[in-house]
Amino acid sequence: MLKSLPPSQQTTQLIKRLQCHALSIPDDAGNVVDLDNGRLRAIEILLRKVLPDLSADAGTREDAEEG
């Protein structure tokens, strides 16, 4: 399913699946999203490749504000 989508849409689909899983809400098709630990880890690895790590950014901003 994801292979046929452009990379930006693949990222969006992964985020939607994570949100559905985390919030225990059905996906757009009405299906319950239940991800095992292996799938969660795989999604985490893929998202780290395409999205910036905002937690690392927050530390540098706090340091700059203190100085």
C-alpha cells in the first residue's frame, strides 16, 4: 500500500496509523489499528529518517534563552 505513494504521503500515513493506535480510534476505513512492538519500532526508525527531532531542538533553544 505505502510503496505506491510519494514519500511525503507515506510519512503522513505512518503518522495517521500511530495516532489511531495511540488514541485507540479507528482509521479512515473504520478499522481498529493495533500495532505490535516490532511495527512500532519500524515506524519510529522510518520517521526519524524523515522528520526532525524536535526534542533535541528544544534543548538548544532553552540554552540560548538563558544566555
